[in-house]
Amino acid sequence: MEIIPGLRYRESDNKILANGEELSASIRRFSELKMVLKKPNELKSDGIAYYMFRDLPPLRESWARFDITVIPPWKVGGEFAKTKGHYHNSPENMPPYPEIYQVHEGKAFYLLQKPSAKEHEILDFIVVEAEPGDVVVVPPGYGHVTVNPSETTLIMSNIVFREVRSFYGPFERLRGAAYYYTDEGFVPNRRYSHIPRIRFEKPIDRSEPLVLDFLNNEDNYSWLVKTNEACEKGFLGVYCGT
């Protein structure tokens, strides 16, 4: 499928074609997800859980990075396909870096969680359902997991500041996010000592590819670096402090 002009995903061999250049994916295997699954003992064999294409054109020379993630449909122990989950680092004396996603094909649930000073205490838990064209901003300080809740492949892109680093430790130690999405719906992860009710929010509806808007209006995305600006914008009703 075409992501933007000159950039296509080829499903037959899981390659990105960028102006004639063939780009291979980094892969996340089931064995790397075992520690975040609801029922890890139900994982009977290893394989590829999802594909990650990092630092793609047309932003290779930019201060921001453009990635594509492809998540095929699968289940383990009744739990739907998902990413591992991570938090972001912070610039000095500032809130952590945000991130922005767009769905290109399929359907996604974005699970966003805000911990207290104790990683096992969650102050806010947001679920955003997104379909092709929809955009979701991960506010500063929120860990996030993406779920493919369907029987079709999910293709999504993200834009993030190039200096952002991902931290997986809290999700590994607590075996996933504060909620799992399963055949029974959202199920609390009891390894957390405090879990709030889910707050369901809507995505941003956008007709054009996000990365093209970024190229044409780069200054509008300064909040990806100046994290206080992201707090002031109040994405998903989140107004954070330092």
C-alpha cells in the first residue's frame, strides 16, 4: 500500500519501497514480548510479532524521526496483538517527550498510562480507538502500548523527536500495561497496585498523511521538542507540569 507518494509498504515480503530503495524491517519476536503478555505460558512457539521500519524518508535529514510499524493479527491466550510498550526520556527539567501516531490501514487501540512516582500506581489510563487517517498524540509522561484489535493487519506511522529514547523496564517488570485487551474486553492487570477506570478519548481526524503536513508546517510541531508546549496544548485533556 502507498503510505505517501514515493513510499510504499509491500506486504508480500514485508519491505518498504522508498523511491526505488528496498528497506528491511527490524522485527519484534514473540519471545521478546513474553514478559508483557497476560498469559505467557500460552505462547507455544516463537515467530514475528510485528515489523518496525525506523528513520524513513522524507525525514531522514530532519530533527524528527519518521517510523512505520506493521502489526499482523494474532492472539496469545485470548490477548490481542500488541506492541511491547514503553515510556520516553525527558529533556533536562522538562516533562518527557511526546509522540504522534497515525493509522494508515486497519484499526488500533492506543493504551496510554500515566504513573505516579511509583511505576505500579497509575493515575490516568486512556484508550483511543483509531482508524485510517486518525491521529493520536501521546502526551508527555504517558507510557503507551498499541493493540491491533482486529483480524486484519495494522499499519501505522509515528513522528518523534530524534533524540527520544524508549524505556521498556516498567512494562517488563509489571508484565504489560495496566489493562490487557482480550476476547473478554479490557481486563485489569493486577500487578499494578492502583488502576483507574479507563478514560475513552477520540483521535484527531486528519484527511492527509501526517508526515506531509509536518513537511509543510514543521513549526507547528515544535511541541515534539519543547515539551512544555505539548502540556499547554492539552492533548487528550492532559495538562501536565514539570
